[in-house]
Amino acid sequence: MPHNRIEKLRAAFGNVSRVLILPHNDPDPDAIASALGLRYLLAQKFNLVASVAYKGFIGRAENRALVGYLGNPLIRFRNSILDEGVAVALVDTQPGVGNHPLPERHSAAVVIDHHGLVPGTETAQYADVRPEIGSTSSILTEYLIKAGVEPSKELATALFYGIKTDTMGLSRHANVVDISAYFHLQPKIDVKALGKIEQAQVPLTYFKSIDNAMHSGKIFDNDVLITYLGKLDYPDKCAEIADFMMRMQGITWVFCMGVFRRELIISARTISEEMRAGKLVREIIKDKGTAGGHGAMAAGHIELTDGEDPGQVAAQLEADILLHLRGKADIPSVPVI
């Protein structure tokens, strides 16, 4: 990383008194850790006061355990914190993608992300977007190293976990930056705490959702599994179940759908980066909502209108998925169980 990148990051905030760091909605470990990594860097290196705010839910048991271990440092986003004295940094997301609470009229001073570059990011004073890297936590770890800032044990644990979850322990979409950050952090982490986070107890509803996914799931062409969960108790339940079902022998694609409030959520998983899951989900969502992801994992959200049947929307998405994957929508299926 060029030595002046840290200086450019600082210059982008100008003479503001406060910084507001926004990860994407329903933040996962990578978003949580990288946002807190930036906050720590600004405090230790530049004596800048920053807060991390989020919109949505932290519902997954592991994610709640991580936030609890860190001392519950995230605050709920509200419009009143976007006053004239604050500069905004978007982390693990970008302007215009629709998965963060920053209004379109309010520009971001800084954008740091590992997803594909999207229009609008160029308006930021400083942007570091590197889709070839497996996690935003790796980028922030690189910043800390270059700035000569030693992370606390808690932050090191969070950043390590962020890299581990987004790259599946360096087995998915990881490059030299991820590998370097992962092994730089490893000796600094709280091993016992990480074990408790990864093995956090889950509520009974988790197992009921697995049962629901198994009974509603259908397998097409022997390797495409599509399931509809209906009503969700938290929005990242689809991603959680998709991760679980991706372990089924012989399956190369998993699509898990569900409804949270007035949004239909879809999570996609596949066995290889070359399958381009993010591109597929963007193509089936189109202008009906927001979508994004990488080669092996992706997600989309569709805002449901009043009176719209979510089951019918999910059925249409199922047909669109099969049309994109196999060239036709009327493929016979077999139940998962």
C-alpha cells in the first residue's frame, strides 16, 4: 500500500470534529470489524473521534456474540446524527447500492470496500475499493500495519473473525492481502473468546428454520437447491440457512428466500468463485430492488408493495433463477426430504 494512502484518508475528513462510520445494513462480522478497525485507526493515529452506527438487525447468534464481546460499541442509526459537523465513512458498502442508511443527498467523505466498484463511489473524497480482496477487514488490517498502530486484542479478534468468515478461512476469494492480514492477526487474538463466538448458542427458532428449509426445499437438475422460508425473525436468516444447506452433498447452488417485514430477501451460495453468484442475483433482481455479492455468495432485497403476495414473488424469482442457470424455467424438481 502506498505510504501516502493513510495521509489521503486523513485529508478526506478535513477539519470536521466528528466522524460517523456506516457499515452496510444488518452488519456481518466483516462489516462490524472493519468499521471498528477504522474507528480505532482514526482515534489512535489522528486523535479523531468516530462512532459506528448501523441500520437493521444483528440477528445471527455469532454476530450478536461478537458485538457483545466487543462491549456493544455500535449505535443505532438515526437521521439526527447526520449534522453538519460530521463526516461520513462507508465501510464494506458503497454509495448508491441501497444497503446502508446514508441518504442520497448526503455524500460520503470516505469509502472503503471489497465489493465491485459501483457508480457514485467516485464522488467520495477518498475511496479504496478492491474487489480482488476477500474482506474489508483485511484492508483495515493493512491500514493499521502501515500506520504503525497495534490493535487491541478485542479488535484483532474481530478483524481475524471478519476475514475468516468472509473468506471461509482463506479458502474462498482470498488473495495475498487477506493471507498476510490473517497471519499477522492470528498471534494477537483471544482464542477462547473466538471459540465462544463461533459456537454461540442458537435459539430453537434456528432449528425450526432448518426444518422449514428442508421441507420446503426443492432440488432441480440434481444440483440446484431452492427453498422459501416464509416469514423471517431476522433478515440474515436466509444467509445463515443458505450457508448450512450449501454443505449438502452434490449441491452446487443454493438459493434461500424469505420475508422480513415488507422485504423479500434472497441469499445465494455456490461452490466456486467462477460461478459469479453476484452477477446472477443482480440480473434476476434488476430494478426491482438491490443486489450485490461476489463469485460464490450474493444477496438481494426486494421491497414488497401493499397487497403483493411474497410467495408469488418468490416463485417468480425461482423461475428467473432457473432460466438464468439452465435456460428454461419449467424444470422438474424433487423435494429435499
